Amino acid sequence: MNMKPYQKTLPEEKLYLNVLNLSFKNNFLKLPAFVSSCDSYKKAWERLIAAKKINYDPLKEWERLEKNNINFITAKEKSYPSLLKEINNFPLGIYVKGEIQQENNFIAVVGTRKSSPYGELVTEKIVKELINYNFTIVSGLAYGIDAIAHKAALKSGGKTIAVLGSGLDRVLPEGNKNLAKEILLKKGGLISEYPLETEPKKYYFPWRNRIISGLCRATLIIEAPEKSGALITTRFALEQNREIFAIPGSIFNPNSLGPNNLIKEGAKLVSGIEDILEELNISFAKKENLEKNSDLEKQINNPLEKQIYQSLSPVEPLAIDKIVEKFNLKSNEVLACLTSLELKGAAKDLGGGNYIKIN
């Protein structure tokens, strides 16, 4: 096969992993074991060719991704979400449509498909407040709480990401296709570990929930009966050593059983945004202080300071050496900028050379 068109810009492993995904799309859980038995994605592909178990052309399939404006990111690339790579059974690659920036601000918001008016109001309120603190809302595009969380984020002018249990050309449920389009239109993103043409299977949805929680530092559950799929997300979050938050509800409402039981087991009870911010060590500021964000940025006149400020997160501390590496600077240059940002009230040293943005 002639690889010349992509030799300089596209690693061969992306081409081969994509066609391997396609070849295993009906038996996807067996792919990691098969790949691990080979020395490379290319050799795995050649092994399938020799066994006549593959009929996908790597270049043609890559062109299909490009035509659909889908970016395929392997776990070996820097652009692969770092939090996701920390989990067990992380995807070998993810398909992305749209944008997935500000990973450190990701929080999962999940719940039942059969939400109550109470659950809907709580979701809208909490999501709106999370957006005020620059969180990106991650959910599963399902009916009910998931869809409400996505919509509330968009309505509040924030970013949201939907993780699918099918190929990105098979957006489901049908009733949320327009919501998926709106997410992309407003600079959000769609993510899937499944290649094009992958139809949803029953077991894909609980398995994809590990990605929803794996992308995020914390998971918030709002209404879920005892056997809700949303509780699978919280179990994954627990295994991944991520924070779990739950909204309490009436003992007479079956949808409250899931969150109430999680609270009994140690999940953080959330009665307001302060509970989330406190657990994540984020200073609670009054709304009027939030509205001064743009004024604060105007005070940062030095281009390098502004660049470093924009790279900081109010949620996840960023170490000096990471900033040095990211911008290819000297340690003293970075330290001088961070000191100046601290004096302006734009950044805070949490100790050990780890900094966060102050909104």
C-alpha cells in the first residue's frame, strides 16, 4: 500500500487503528486483546489481511473521516485527554467531532431518562452555576437529565460534550439529533470510541459510561432509580478515584433512590454549587466577582502573562514545569509571570509550584 500522501503529516498507526476499529465494530471488546498480541497496529492489520478477515482500505477510510470532519486521536498523542488515559481500559483511540478543550474543567452530569420536574429544575440551576465557573458539562446525550444538562449548558453560554455509544454518524436517540448539532454549532464536541458505521448495541452504552466519568474530575448524579444506567457511571467514577456528587431527593420518589443511596455510601451531598466548589477546593466567589473576569483579563497587558493565565484552570492545578514544557520557556520566565499574576489577583500558588486561575 502506498503511504506517501500521509508520510509527513499522519502517523501510520492512526490509519491502521481506524481500520482495526472498523473490523472489530461488531465485536469491539475483543480488539484490545487482539492488538496486544501483535507488535503494532500495522502488524495487527496485516494479520487480518492474511486471514482474509478485513476488507477496509486504510486511506479510503481515513478520507471518510475527513469528509465527516471527524478527528481520530490515538492514546499515544498529546492531544488525547490526559485524565481519560489514567483509567483502566482507556480507549486505544477516540473519534471527535467539534472541540474538546479545557479538559481540567470537565464535570459529568448524569441521571435518569425519566426525569421529574424537580430533577429538571435542579439540573438547570446547578449546570448554569457550573458554567459560571467555566466548567464544561459532559454527559451522554440521552433523554432526560443528560439532555437537560446539555441544553442548560448551551443556554447559559457554556460548553458541553456528549459521549456516544455508537459511531459519530449514528447519533442517537433520534430525538436528540438537533441537540447534537447545536452542541457542535456552539463549539462543543461529540466523542465516541466507536468508528463510523457502528450501530449502537445494548452493552455499548454502559461501557461508554467509563469514558463519561473518565474524562472528568467529578461526576454529579441527579435523579436515578436503583437500576439506572447513570449509577454505572458513578461506579466507574469510584473505580477511577474521581469525586462523586449527588443531589438528594424525596424518599417517596423512586428516582431519588440512587442519589440517596450514594450519599449514604459516602458521595458528597449537594444542596448548592458551594458544595461542589468546596470539595474541589475552588474559592466560592459572589456573582458580581465572576462578572469582573473580563476586566481582570484587560489588566493583563503582557502577552506572555496573558498566554500563561489562559492556560491555567480554576479547577485543576498546573505545575510550573508543565507550563515550561508547554510554552518552551525558561523556569525563571514562567515564575516571573506567575508572580505578577498573583499580585494582580489572577492566579494562586497552592504550594509545590502548582497554580490555579482565580476568576
